[in-house]
Amino acid sequence: TNGRTEDHIGPMRVLVTGGSGLVGKAIQHVVKEEQGCKEGEEWIFLSSKDANLMSMEETRAVFQKHQPTHVIHLAAMVGGLFKNLKYNLDFWRNNIYINDNVLQAAHEVGAVKVVSCLSTCIFPDKTTYPIDETMVRVSINSDCVITLSFFVDLVNIVFILYPLLSSAPDP
């Protein structure tokens, strides 16, 4: 294990992937304009100009440069309904690369917490309302977001597996 725990003591360095996107900009506004940053915190907002997160080499380099203790992972290939329909496989592959690289790099630098923003597209296509987190993975959504639905399922699985690394017995 890396010796860090969720009871992290010391300066907090929060790295936000997707910092130039809708949610990233909103967090940046709160941190910088509404005194959302507490003493002892450093916030780093990444955009695609800082690193190509589809590349493990670039992802690892940016994480090693900033050494985050915490990560808010918002980065993804997005494009809307019609782009998703036309380039389903590209969305799938590129988002798998991005997510895998970010989670592995966070693990390698010893980040104590990773929070990832997932999409509402994981909810069933035909459902009752109101919807909540218990309804995730009830059925596959329409063709336009089928890859995103599966991708988000995989993200959930990876989030379950990474914490188990530190508690797994040595082979």
C-alpha cells in the first residue's frame, strides 16, 4: 500500500480532470469566486490542453507533475446524441482509455480519494419516476447511449476493485 488513508493529514491537492467542461467550470467558479477553497487546499483544473488523457504516458506525467491527494474525474469524450450514434465505438474506446489511465495514475501517485462524475444515461430507457441510484443497470438504454451505459457500468466495477488492491493478500 502507499501508506495514505482516507484520514489524510496535510495539504490537500485536488486535481480536476475535465476542468474546462461544464461541471469543471462550475467547480472552478465555486473554488475561485465563492471562497470554496479552504486553507491548505490547492486546486488544479486540467483541460485537454494539459494532457491527452487517452495516453497513459501523458496521463502519468501530469499526475506525477501535480501529485494530487484527491481527484475529481470529469474528463470524457462527449458529443451529444447524434455524434454518439455515429461514433459509438470511438466513444467507448476513448472513454475506456481516459478512465483507465486516470484511475491508474491516481493509484500510482497515491491519491487517497477519487470522485468520478457519471452520466444520467445509465438509467433505464423505460422506467418509473422518480428515478434513483437503485435503478442503475436495470436495463440497457436505447442504441444512442448503449456504449455509454456499458462504460459507466465498467467505471462502477473499477471503482469497486481499486480499493481492494490495498487489502488483497500478497500472492
